[in-house]
Amino acid sequence: FNQSAILVFSLGILFGLLRTRLARSAVGDLVVELGRGAHPPAGLREALARRLGDPSLEIAYHVPERGGYVDAAGRSIELPPDGSGRAVTMLEADGKPIAGLIHDEFLRHDPEIVEAVAAAARLAIVNEGLRAEVRAKLEEVRASRARIVQAGDTERRRVERNLHDNLNEFFTRPWQ
């Protein structure tokens, strides 16, 4: 009996270690995948769902102006209440909420993997936010450049008109 108990206990420990190693490997793969940075928001959701083994996973992006959350398409989304069979893992940056991962409540039994995936998601979402900010700044620079070119063209045409008018006046004026 003792040997059987020791064997079962040992197999349980071995299974736990193997499961932890596989989970860490999956999170490492996720970080590498997300690090490539080519994910649209839907691709991020797919990558996270695959790593957590929860195809129903949703990402709720925090929108402070609305005081709520939206999905990747910008539609309002409500965080599920306790006891609904769904759980929320909040993602924060600088102490402020940026998103919530809505997943199967069963994943709460594996908080280490959920936290690791949440950390990778946090990095990906913050990076995407920074990329969006850079794209917005670039668009501002392009718009500013277009305004400067337009103003230069308008001024050039004004100077051309003045020169033309002054030259016409000079040559058509009777000499005294």
C-alpha cells in the first residue's frame, strides 16, 4: 500500500511539474508570437485564447471617456458578474485599467498560467497603444506638412499675381 501511495504521489508531482513546464513553454511561445507585433486586435484574442485553451476568451478594452469597455470592433461590452461562469482578469498599466480578459471561470484554478498570459497580453496591448500613438503622431505630422505645403502654394500664387499685376501696370503706364 505504501509503495502504491508513493508511486501515485510521485506521478502527481511529476504530472504537476510537466504541466507547469508545458504551461511556461506555451507562455514563452506566446511572448515570442506577440513580440512579432503583426497582430491586429482579433489576432491577439486568438493567440491568447489558444494559449489559455479557452476559445470563448474575450478582450474588453477599457475606454476611460466612456467609463466602460469595448471589444476589438469598438462595440460596448459588459464585464460578467460573479457566478456567471465567466471570470475577468484585469490588465493594468501605471495603476490604470487598460483591459480585461474575460475567460472561463475554470481557469481560476490555474492562476499562474492566467497571470503569465495576462502579463504577455498587457505588454502586447501597451505596445499596440504605443504603436497607435506613433501612427497618430505621424498622421498629425503628415497633416501639418500638407497644411504647410498648401500655405506655401497659396503664398507663391499671391506673390506671382502681385508681380504679374505690378509688371502689367509698369509696362502699361504712360511714361512722363
